[in-house]
Amino acid sequence: KARVDTVGLGLLVVWVGALQLMLDLGKENEWFSSPLIVTPGLVALLGFIAFLIWELTDSNPIVDLRVFRYRSFSIGMVCMALMIGSFFAINVIGPLWLQNNLGWTASWAGNATGMVGVLAIFAAPIAAQLAVKVDPRRLIFLGVGWLAIITFIRGLSTMDMSFGQIAFLIFLTGVGMPFFFMPLLQITMGAVKPEETANAAGLQNFIRTMSGAVATSFVLTIWENGATSNRAEMVNGIDGAQSVQLLTQHGVSPDAAVGLFDRLVSAQALMISTNSVFMGAAVLFAACALIV
């Protein structure tokens, strides 16, 4: 029987567990301003360093990190992290924006977001056939490049967009997905030796899962902090008293005028923050395409 790398397994549990705790509790505890987040953060960092040293020197590691010596696999994992992180970011922010900013119900937000899978179903067999005929790097470039373009357009959204306009852009997003996943799997798994395939596949799944978890945790903080910052700038740049006075002149009570003005400013601040997140995701998509 092969010897089990119990030390490596233990270190893996420690640093991944600490990292997950940090990601789960970070937003509600103001991230690294709280000792509750700093402690698991340090444990995750030190555990990860110890894990790297042990796994690279052990004769039978629980996770064989030597597969990263293959350039195609390493670059593929970088692209995987960028792409999945960006995709999760817009998938998390999108429905929240539709509900918080546009006042949609969860069902309508879900109906719009679910449109991403429609074209993906039809594009998947086409991507599979092209993957054996065309250089997979070209397919990945086209797929992720398409995602960058559509995400950039979504970063120009306004609050008066209809369900059809928003759902159509999400609908178009689905085309790019199969042209990324299938060719990338072909490149990364084809780069390693047959006996390393299982280990490489495990690492790929791990990186995909962690990229989504990290993106989900941080993007919500970035989104909300951006909205707060935008609101402060807008309030400083607008004569609130004059705006409220104009509303009262049109028959709105002073209290209602103040509330209406506050809601308008907050909504626009959140809209700007949402567009900033989408623009950032578009940049990461473009970087992924260029790296390939």
C-alpha cells in the first residue's frame, strides 16, 4: 500500500479551513480591522507556506504540486482563476443589483440571470467539435474575449433598462462559456503525463472552487464600499438643499422630499459601483484572453 501523506493532508486541512473561515466571516467583521479575521488569515498564510515546503519535498505528497512545471497547465490555472473569479463576481452582483437597485423580485432576477444557460446549451456541442479541429487557444481567446465584450457593455448599464435589454445581454453571455471550459480542459489535461491526470484534475477543481469563493467574498465588500464612496462624493457635489426645495415647490412634503432625494442619490451611487465591478470583470476577462 502507498504511504499516506498525513502531514501534508493535515496542513491542507488547516490552511484551507482557515482561509474559508476568513472568507466567510470577513465581510461582516470589517475584514482585517478585526482580530477575528487577522488570526485565520495568518494561520492560512503560514499553513500554506508550510504546505508548499512539505509537498515539494515529500516523496509521496498528498497533492503533487510538480504538475505546475508544465507551462500549459500553469498558465491554464491562472486563466481558470481569473475567468472563474470574474464570472462569479458578475453572477453574484447581477441579481443583487436587479433586486436592490431596480426593485425586481428574486424570481424576475432569477429569470433574467438564468438566460445565461440557454445559448450555452447550444454552443457546447459546437465547441466540442471545434476543439478537435482548431487550436484550442484560439477558441479560448474567442470565448473569453466575447465575455469581455459583453461584460464591458453590461458595465454601461443604467437604471432605466428594461427586462428585455438586461436579459438579452445575459443571454449573449452564454455563448462564450463552452468555448472556454472545454478547450482549457483539453490544454491543461493534455499537458500532464497520464499518471498525473488525476492529481491535475483535482488541482483544477480546487482552483476553480477557491477562485469562486474568493471572488464572492471580496466582490460584495468592493461593491458595497464603492457604493458608499460614490454616495459621499455625490452628496458633496450636489446642493441637497436646493434639490429638496425644488421638490417641495412641486407639492412634495419636506420629509418626503428628503427621503426621495436620499433614495435617488443612493440608487445612482449603487449603479455606479455595479458598473465599476462589471468593468473590472471585463478587464480580467480581457487579461485572461491575452494570457492564452
